[in-house]
Amino acid sequence: MTSGDHKRELNSARPADERALLLRWMAETLRSEYGEKDLLARREPLHELISTILSQRTTHADEEAAYKELRDLGDWDDIIAAPTEQVAHAIRRSNYPESKAPRIQETLRRLRDSPSGYDLEFLRELPLKDALKWLTDLPGVGIKTASLVLLFNFSRPVFPVDTHVFRINTRVGTIPKMGEQAAHRALLALLPPSPPFLYDLHVNLLVHGRRVCHWTRPLCGECVLRERCDAYALYGDHVPSFGAK
């Protein structure tokens, strides 16, 4: 433990109302460090959906390259009709292309055959629980992908938990140790149902994870959250790799 912190109660053991306040402090601190992020859709909904499937365990640059080559195959109907091996080759810059290719084709096929076709605009007004279920029923679409599409494109009050969001919140202690899927519910329960707030926090956590709170050898000396971070209280400048025993 760091000097002076050996008697501090860990955040993860604190009651929910205190952890909710900690999350608000994190949001304000990260906003001061990285700026406020306005909730504006960065791309159209179906693009967001397919790109987020591609992004799983994949860098942003490789995700974008994979999406570009996928669209080089033609329109959505052309991608459905293409041999799966050809689709897998097109998205080879994304990790696990052999499993993602048939899922993307089946997702597109279901959309094409649905009443709204490729238009996802109906998700804006669908009850939130139903919208989440509709999306997560698609092959290859988990709660993270569904939440991201609903927040980014339709300003729905959900909180996507990617690897950066999960890692930082686990280290700081806003949530006790749990799986990434469970973290969506746990964090959302602590956060205000304000889409602009949720978006701002999500994006700034993403930036912080990429720049400072790395999976291995996090740059704790540069971290604006360290004064209230459980991991820093326990390990100081020697925070272990995330997930290490």
C-alpha cells in the first residue's frame, strides 16, 4: 500500500451511494483533463452496429480498415450473398474474422428480412428493454455493442462497458470484482439516466484507458484519478497487469 493509504477503506467496499458520487467525481475530473464530449452520432446506425461487431478484440485502426474492405464488396445485399470466406478475408484485419464473418452475414440477413429492413431508426422510440433485447438477439451482438448503438446513435440512457471502461472502474473500485457483462448493469445502476453524461464519461474513460490506465504498466504517475483509486492505494506505482493474480 502507499504511504498514508493503509487504513483507507477500499471504494469497492463502500455503499452504492458513495460509489455513485465517486463516479460523478471521475466524470468531472476526466472532463477537466480531456474536455467535454458532445453526444453526436459519429456514423449512421448500421455502420455503427457492424463496426462495433468488428471492433471486438480489435484496434480502432484495424476495425476501420476491416469495415472499409467489407464495404468494398458492395452493398449490404452483396455482402449477404458473398461467399463467407470472401467476407472473412475482407475483414481479416479484425480479430477472429472466421467467426465474425458468418455472424455479420446472418445479422444483415435478419435485418433485410425484418419489417424495417436495414433502417434501425425504430430503435429510437422502442422501449429501452425491448430495444436491448432486439439488438442482443442478433448473432454476434452482445450488451456492449447494443448499448453503444443505442447511446451513440439514439441518445438512449445506457452505458457501454468496453475493456477500458471495465478496467478503470475495477481498478478505481466503483464496482467490486465482477465480469464485464455484469458491469453494465452495476455501473448503470450508479449513474444518472442522462445520455449526454453517460456519453461524456464513456468516451473520456476510453481516452484515459488508451493514454494512461493501460492493461499492463499503467502510467499511475500521470493519472488524475490516482488519489481515489483502489489499485493505486494498494500498489502505488506498481499496479499489476489487469487480471493478474
